[in-house]
Amino acid sequence: MGLLADTARLLERLPLDAPALLVDETRARANIAAMCAKVKASHTSLRPHFKTHQNVGVGRWFREAGVRHATVSSYAMAVQFADDGWDNLLIAMLVDPGDLPRLAVLGRRLTERNGRLGLLVDTPEAARAVASTVEWPNSIHMKIDTGYGRSGIFWEDARRIRETAAAADSSGLVAHAGHSYRTPRDELKALHCTTAERLSAVAMATGQDLLLSVGDTPTCATVDLLLGVDEVRPGNFVFFDVMQLVAGICGPQHLALAAACPVLAVDEARGRLVLRGGAVHLGKDPALVGGAPIFGCLGTMAPEGFDQVLPDVAVTQLTQEHAVVEVPRERWSELATGLRPGDLALVFPSHACLACHQHGHLLTTDAAYLPREADSPAWP
């Protein structure tokens, strides 16, 4: 039997309704522990971004590791984790004015639990709207663009910074160095330093003592000490993914999330497999290998969890429901002997965050169910 057939035999022991996402709990908890240790050594604080896993079961692993503050990306996600006991939440998206009435209710209920809700603004008008709707001690943070170019006040726009700061009391400055995902690994330390320096310059321009918060996995995972900031908000590090692997941000032993996908066709003549595991299951955000896009790669299982990552057995085509996997012809016997339609293949996705967004719950490799939402009633 080949490695993929051996993996299929292990996967069929799990109560899977495939395609489904699996988590290697040992690897994920090790990733959390490593980030917590780095943050402690850096004398800063960790507010992980839960948009990666979107799962209260995984969120509880963070709580068990001592984490008390979290980042989310929407009102709905804030409700999801507030329902599970998270009291200090930052919504790391510019505030949607249409959401303000229900954000005010959520903020009030969090403060009743001695917590708070943090909201992002980038204009004086937004700052005033939040301040007039959402009661203190819920907090306003200015979103600053330190070089990514997506959203926020450009860090050198002193006039807009001063006007927004004057419009309402702010608690902090928030930046996302999303350009770190396309920055060479050996330049990430310099990027972190630049981001911290630019945030510090913005804080000085306001004349206020503001919390400095940054968030991205590449810098947080690779920089030895996260100096110059008060808070970091990485998210992807809990699972990592093929994007991070090919960029050298993590090693194969850190990949903690994979999809179990049914095999639909085994085509030795063309050296490929066809899986039921398309964009609606994996997302469609590719990693680049030698300039060519891949949407994930296959891996193997051991009885205790994930085993090898097979970067040369890649998902090269992805449509809504189908994935086409190229298997090196010279390795066909080693890898695919005995594999048949109906078996399950293990796919490490290119982008873990998008894959998690597609699924309602997660299952560990030990068959433990990880719920997406808490059992308590949702917030109004």
C-alpha cells in the first residue's frame, strides 16, 4: 500500500462527514504555547485574531493558555465569542455605521461583565459617531496604515490624525502589516521595527498616551522579540498553512489544520487524483511555488496525528467542488498504490483562514468535536 492509502485507512476510523476539517490538537496547542512564550519574553500582550479558526473550542485552548483578550473581524464573530465568555474583544475592521446600534448593546453587556468592546475608526466623523453611541469604557482605536495600503489613516497624514484624535478619546492605535505576507523572511524583523516606529510617531503626533497594537503572523512568528509595541494580534499561527510553509515562516511540523477530502478519481496514466474538495471547502487563495499557484498539498497521517507534508503532491486546479492533485509519476508507486475512489485524502490548505470559514465545526485527529459556537443563547 502507498502512503496515501495508508492515510486513508487511518482517516476512515474517524466519524467524518467529508469534506471536513481536521485539527491536530497537539500541534495547535504547541503553536499557541510558543507564541505565548514569545509574547511574555517580549513584555507585550497577546490578543490573537480568532478569524483564523472561528471556533469556540479552539478559543478555549487559548483561554487555557492564559489568554484573556481576543480579536475578531465582525459583529457576528464578536457575539460568537462573547457567548463563550470572552469579555474583552476588539473588532479589527473599520466600524460599519449601520452596526452601531447593536454594537452599543453588545458593548453594554460586555461592560456589565467587567469587559469592553474595542472599535476602529479612521475619520473624525466615525470617531464622533462611535463616541455618541457606544458608552465608555468601551474603547475607540484609530486604524493606522503603516505601509500595507488597505485601510486606515496613512501614518504621515498628520492633519487627519490630529483631527480624528481630537474628535473623541482614543485608547490606542491599530495597524496590520499585511504586506508582511509578501516580504522575504530575512526582511521581516526590519518590517516589524518600521511598523512599531511609525505607530510610535503617530502616537507622538497626537500628544496622547496610546496603546500600540500590531498584528500579522509572519512578523510575530519569526521576529525573536516583539519590541516597540504594547500588543500583538496574529491569528494564522494557531494552525499555519501552506502559504506560511512555502514562505519559510513555519516548518511542516507546525501545520495543524487539514481537510479530509473524498477521492473521486485515481488516474495513474495522467499522474493525478481528483478530489471532492473545491473552493467551497478549501477557499481559493493560492500559494505560489516557483511562480505557479497551488491551493494546498497532500499529507499523511500517523496514529497519533498528522505526519508528513508532501509539498510535491500539490492541488494545482481548484473549482467550486473539485480539486485536481498532481502526483509525481516517479513517486506514484510509493504514494498512490492501493488508493481508490471513496478513500479520503488529507489536504493541507494554502490558506487556513479561508478554509475554516467554509466549515461549521472542526474535528481533532483524536475524534474530539470542536464546536463553532457556544451552547448559550446568542446576543440580540
